[in-house]
Amino acid sequence: MGTHLYKTRLDLGEETRDKVATLLNQTLASTIDLKTQTKQAHWNVKGKDFYQLHEFFDEMAGELEEYVDMVAERVTALAAVALGTVKVAATNSILEDYPLTAVTGEEHLTALADRYATYGAHLRKAIDLAENLGDADTADLYTEISRTIDKRLWFIESHLH
């Protein structure tokens, strides 16, 4: 996943911008993937908790859509190109494929818990990497997203206990 950089007056060096934009594009792909996997659960959940889970999954997908936009806009603020097509996301996501045969609430909750945990771990690594590269703004963006993802993982896991 290559990154194209444009000229800018931003005071972050080209090497830093390149590394951070590459990281952000990895996150963008994974966030798009997590959003669509969450919508998969929203559309296909069945069972006694259908309505509650249907609404819960839709709310989660809405949050992820906001993060897709925030991450993509951070890439472009670094004078790089945001790589956010579905094909790019499918190729570059860190997440496992979603089990398309999942039907019950428990199956969807388990699948989403696994993926939210993987995504959350990625975010924490990204916070450290952005800080080490001297980009506090990107580290702050990752921290904001991480807080919500951890909270959602807690909510998902609470349904499973």
C-alpha cells in the first residue's frame, strides 16, 4: 500500500508523514472492514434479542463510519492520499473474514468481539507508533477511537456473559 505525498507547509517531515499516512491507511482499510462486518451482523442477526442487537449493531456501525471519515481526513491533512475504496479495504484490512453463516445473536457477538479486540490492539500499537514518530495529533486521534472501541468491546462481551 504505497502512499503518495503532496507538498505542504505542514511542519512534519516527509518521512514522518509517509510513515504515519501508511499507518493511517492501514487503519482506514480495517475501519471500513469493521464497519461493513458490523453491518453484516446488523442485517442478519436473528433470535429473541433481534431488535436490541439489530439496533446495537447499527449504532456501532454509525460510530465506525465517523471514524472512517476522521482517519481519511487525517491522511489528507498530512498531504497524502487516503486509500479508502472497498477493494483497498478488502486487500489491506488486518481483520479476519466475517463468518457469513452467523445467524444467532451469540454468533454475531462472538465474531464482533474477536474483531473489535483485534482492531483495539491495532489502535494501541498505532498510538505508540504515532507518538514515537512525533505526531501527537495522530496519536490523539487514535486515542479517541481506542476509547470508544474498548467501550464497545466491553458492551459486546457483556452480552456474552
